[in-house]
Amino acid sequence: MPINFPSFKNYKRKIETVKKVDLPGRDWGIQEHLMNELKRLYPDQSPNLEWEIKEVWYRAGQVSVVRKLEQMQKD
């Protein structure tokens, strides 16, 4: 049974419609050792060809949260 992947064109369109949320500048108290542990648990890596599409999207969401926390820590 073939897997129906969403087209990149539709994905790009959805991304462009999402508004960037500007968070007020403040100290979020995100500790460096916590960020290191999150990066270890949820590495930013290419998907494995053996993963189902649901797992690919699930892991992408995990990495997205880690990236957002890292951005908040830097801002």
C-alpha cells in the first residue's frame, strides 16, 4: 500500500500562514543542563526510513519544542 505524503507545496503554504508568536523578552529560567538533556533525548536528526509517517511527524514535533525553548533561552 503506497504512503501518501503531503505535498511540499501544501506544507509550505501552511507554514507561511502560521503567524510568528512574539514572546516578551524575559528570563525564562531555562537551565543549560536541561537544554542539553532535552537535546540528547530528542536529537535533531534525519528520519529513519523504517519509521512510519506518524512517528516522523511526532519526532519532528519533539524537536520543534526543543528548538523553541532554545530560542526562548537566547532571546
